[in-house]
Amino acid sequence: MRVALGSISLGCMIFVAATSFARAQDVSAVVRNFRQVAISPDGTHVAWVEPVTGGGGGSAIYVQDLKSSGSQARRISAASDGSGAHEGDVSWSADSKQLAFLSDAAGDGQSELYVAQVDGAARKLTNLKGFLSHPAWSADGTTLAILFTENAPRAAGPLMPMTPETGLVDSKVYEQRLTTVEVASGAVRQLSPPDMYVYEYDWSPDSKDFALIAGPRRGGFQLVRRSGLPAGPGGR
């Protein structure tokens, strides 16, 4: 019962924060379309993603301070000019001071990994080519993990539109791999084997290992434990 009441209370806080933001922006409709919501681990902030109406479209990330009822939501963006980029996949660091997210603000529709302080500017970590998703922090805050499909011409997933086949049809298989990015240096390392597709993953509490749901190219999947992070920041 305590868990249920806690969930209801937390949901009310998110609704109140979003409603206050809508009223502050003089938006007549209270109902809004939210694509993602994430509470900071210390419970003091909530981040959410919503579509951008008008202009170039896209999606935007906002952060609301839950400690103060009069605080205004702040937009977190990699677009310095406030243009309509597609931004989302937010993930809080364990200390609740940083927010990782994906954004295609750099252009060409390519999403990259960014990190922003709650009250600061965004910093770009990667320069990759392909599809990125599901960023998650290590408990020590030194490393971010992502799922990365290198050189993929489209987003992964059975519900995503296929790439039109023109000219010589390419039979190349693009594997989604577990990849780590050092927060300090931006160094990228692909951990899972190149012939294994990773569907989901999670960090171990000590930041030394991962649990994966993954499978080979030819059918089937299994639960896998993966260890051996690179030495240095984020590794052991």
C-alpha cells in the first residue's frame, strides 16, 4: 500500500509540475503529449520530453525543480539557437547533478550523446555514425553506456520504416551493440561481440559488469553477463 500511495503521490507531483509549466507558458490546453518522464534519484527534479509545436518540429527536454512550487521549467538542449532538434532518451546521473540525452542538433539527422548539468549548458560526448539509444549512467558517474548500431541507415526495431531498396541490394546485417562512453574524455568502446544483437542491458551496482538480453544473428536470445570495462575512468 505504501508503494502504491508513493507512486500516486509522485505521479501527482509530475502532473502539477507539467500543469504549472503549461500555465506559465500561457497554454490554454492542460493536456499535453509527454514522450518520456524521468525523476532524479534524489527526488528533487523531474525531466520530461515533449514534441515541439510549430516551427521545425522535433522534441524538447525540460527540467522542473520540485522543491520550489514557484520555479519555472528550464529547457535542456544541445541546440544553442533553440531550433527544433529531436532530443530525448534522458537519463539522470546517480548524484542527480547531470542529465544525459540524445540529440540531432548537430545536423544531418544524426543523434549524438550529450551531457548537461541541471543548471548548465550541454556538452557533446560522441561523434558517431549510426543509431544510438538507451543511455544509462554507471553508478560512479564516470561512464555512460548506450546501445549503438554502427552505420545503420535507419533506427532499429520491427516497427520502424524500412530503408528503400535502390540499385544493388545490400545484405549487410547491422548489429546493435553495447557501447560505453567515458564522460570525461568521450572515449568510445564497443563491448559486445560484433555478431551479437543486444536488445536490453543494465549496469551492475558496482559499475563493473552488465547484464544483457542478447542473441546471435541467426535467431534466439539469451541472458548474458558481460564484464571487463576498459581500465581507467569507468573501468576496473
